Amino acid sequence: VNLSGISRIKLWTTGNLVEWTAKDGVSKQGFKVVWSKNSAPTYPNRDGDAYQYHDSPSATSAKLEGFDGHGTYYVRVCEYFDGVCRMYSNEISIEL
């Protein structure tokens, strides 16, 4: 059951800035930005994943830094609710 009404989260990047929009609803507990050198990063994190928590329902961007050396990182944003991610955005890759 999707209580927030969000139907989709679209993610894109400009350099190390990632930006997103949520369609058709509000994530009352904010968003998690998760990134990793492994594809499909998740929250709660797997080994090798990192995250930033943005508790504002109106958050739309985050600056990321590499945490495991220079290289390609995979990024997703998710709707955060009660300790877990519910809906994930598309995945993008960035060089950090």
C-alpha cells in the first residue's frame, strides 16, 4: 500500500549534484539518497552502500562525494518511511 500517493521518482545528475522529482504525492518522512560502486544500492544499506537522509518532504537535490575512491557510483533516491525505503527512483551512474 502506497500511503504517500507517490507514483514515481525521477532522478538525474549534473556533475556530483543529483536532483529528483516525486510525482503524484508527498514523502512525509523525506528521502534517502543511496549510492555505491555496486549497482542497485539499497537502504537499509548493503556492504559498500552509503546514504544521505533528507528529512524534508520538499527535498529535491543532494551533493555526493565518493567514499570508496574515484570511480563510477550508482545512485538511487527512495521515498523513506518508518525505517525503510518504499519506492525507488530510476538508477543513474556518476563519476565521483
